[in-house]
Amino acid sequence: MAAAVQKDIEKLSFEQAMEELEKIVSKLEGGHAKLEDAINDYERGAELKKRCENLLQLAETRVQKIIVGKTGPENLELLDS
């Protein structure tokens, strides 16, 4: 994937990336795209998925830091239940 496209994806918020990914999935499920277009859409979709996963991981890390805070790691058990 071109570096310019990758930079474009890195600027998207979680919501923006998810919205675009949903559009790509719908388009691919329709099955009416030319093969080359479908491949390009699939590649972009894979990059958007990776962006969403990275943003979710960052959010999870931030939440864990907030929960641990001053009281220590014992509060993390609350997230697992």
C-alpha cells in the first residue's frame, strides 16, 4: 500500500476508520466491483482494520492506567467480570 494512503489512514479517528471499513465491506459483499478494485478495497480494508485495532489497544491501555491509578492493580479484576 502506498505511503500516502498509509499516512491518510493514520490520521483517521476510530469512528472514521470504522465507517469507511463498513462501507468497504458492504461494497465487497455486493460482489459487483472489478477484480482490481476489489483487491484495492480489500487492502485498504485490512489497513483500516489494523488502525481500528491499534486505536482500541491504546484506549484499553489508557483505561487500565486510569483504573490502576493510586490504588494499585487489584482494581483491574473489575474489568474481567
